[in-house]
Amino acid sequence: MDVVLKGKKPELDFPYFGRQSRFYEFFNNCVSLYMSKGGIYAETNSGSNSNIYMFAKKGYKVIANDLSIYSNSIAKAIFTEEKPKYVKSNKWYDEYTKTYDGRAALFASLIDVYGYNPIIPDESNKELENKIKFYLSHIKKIKSNNVKAFKIYNLDLFKYLDELYKDNIFVDVMFMDFAWPWRDGTMTEEYDTTANLFADVVKVENEKVVIWDKSNVMDEVLKAITKAKKVSKYVLLSNQSSNFPTPEILEVTLLRNNINYIARHTMLTDEEYEDDLGKSDFFREYLYVIEGDKK
Ligand SMILES: C[S@@+](CC[C@H](N)C(=O)[O-])C[C@H]1O[C@@H](n2cnc3c(N)ncnc32)[C@H](O)[C@@H]1O
């Protein structure tokens, strides 16, 4: 499939660096080709959870995973009634850290107001409070649809894939959208900042998110595909024109390592509908379909 699309605001709408759900229509068209009725759709790096939510709403069983506390807070807020372990910090944001709804709304608001490398102010302010209210009501609205996830993990993706294997969980589609390096090979540090800074806000000793760069990305990707193939009928590897490796480097490396993808779907949009980074006048999404070991 090769399509040209304009992005569209997702229904579950949290600010998230590298969020792909603007192109849900493209993903839905591709993913549906490989799903069985009532089958399991899983992701290794769920981020905003916007695509996960749409596939759950569509009736698939979904499995979310992301190492970031922000991503995990969104998933728990939207899909569960669970309460997190709360540690008092005597800061203005304490009341928001007691629930997953509060955490997700607080983190989203800090990003909206201060960007993807946010600061945490010593005192609250009107702008933040209004944003938090807005996201709390967004969560309430989404929750009223009563969409549930089959499972939610907050693990390093390699541990997550091992865990599925150990628990004999086999999925139709494992969608993998890594924290790819930028096209020039440098790390996308924003994930590191939000994950580690936000963990500090809620006093969680989480495993640090370590972002890949040009020097190790291909080794890690090959390792992840090998593990994912063990627990999936199809592995869908997602990459973007703004990232390293280039499609050519990625494809040659996959083929040289005996990973013969059975399809490559692509989507093209104008840069103006994208992140506005000013680095290119187009944005292209690549989706490689790789058969699992048991297929
Ligand atoms: C490109 S984003 C995913 C965006 C997502 N597809 C969306 O549409 O919102 C990459 C994600 O990988 C997560 N991540 C980075 N390293 C990870 C690791 N080792 N294990 C699990 N998640 C990781 C980051 O926290 C980030 O949410």
C-alpha cells in the first residue's frame, strides 16, 4: 500500500513526542490485513496510546507497553480503575500524583506549557491549572466509552517480549515504533527527559530509558525483531523519513540478516502536517511486515 494522507487529530489526544495516530487511517488499513477476528494487537512502544485505544475500540484485544511513566499513566488512566502507589512529596502537584488520571493530566499539561524538555515550576499557575482541568475532563470523556486493554506493561521492550514468551502469549500483530534516532544519527533526547523527569515527580524508581543512536540502533532493532517474531504472527516495523536509518540502510540490513519482509507499506504527507521541524518538505512513514516464527 502506498498512500498520500493528511494527518487528523486522534480521538485520544495527549501531547506525545513522535505520536503517529494522526495517521491512524493508514495504520488501520495496514494492520487490519493481518489481524484475525477478536485477535490480539500489541505494541512494544505505545507512547501516547492513541493507536492502541483505536484498535481496542475496534474490538481487538490490545496489549500496551512503554517504559515511560507518562505513557504508562495514560494507559492506566484510560483503560483501568487502578490506583498507583503514591508517595507524598509536599509539592503543589501532590494531589495529581495520587491517581493515574491526575498523573496523565499533569504530565500532558507540563508538556503543553513547557514543551518536550519541560521544567517543573516550584508553584502552580493558572495556565497549568486550566490545562490540567482540560485533560482531566478529556480522560473522563474517553473513559465513558468503556474501552479496555487486555494487558498493560511498563517494561523495557526486550523484557516485555521475554515476558510474553514466558507467559505463552501469542499475538496477531506486534507493532514496533522505536525511539528512533534523528536522521543525522543523534538521539531523540525528549523521551529521556520526560520519562526520567516525570518518574522523579511521582517518586518512582523506574528503569532509565536509554535512547539509541546511530552506533547501536541497528543491533538493537535486529535483537527486537528476533524476540518479537517468537511471540507474533506478524511483526510490523514502523520507521519514518525523519529518522535514522534511511529506508535503504534499514532494508539492506534486514535482508542481509535474513529478515525478508513480506510487504512494505508507505504513507506520504506534506511536512506542514507534520512536526514542523523545517528539516524536509515531506514526511514519509514506512511499515515493514515481517512474518513471525510460527506463522
Ligand atoms: C516513537 S515513540 C512511540 C510513539 C507511539 N507510536 C505513538 O504513536 O504515540 C517511542 C517510545 O518508545 C519508548 N521507549 C524508549 N525506549 C524504550 C525501551 N527500551 N522499552 C520500551 N519503551 C521504550 C519511549 O518512552 C517512547 O514512548
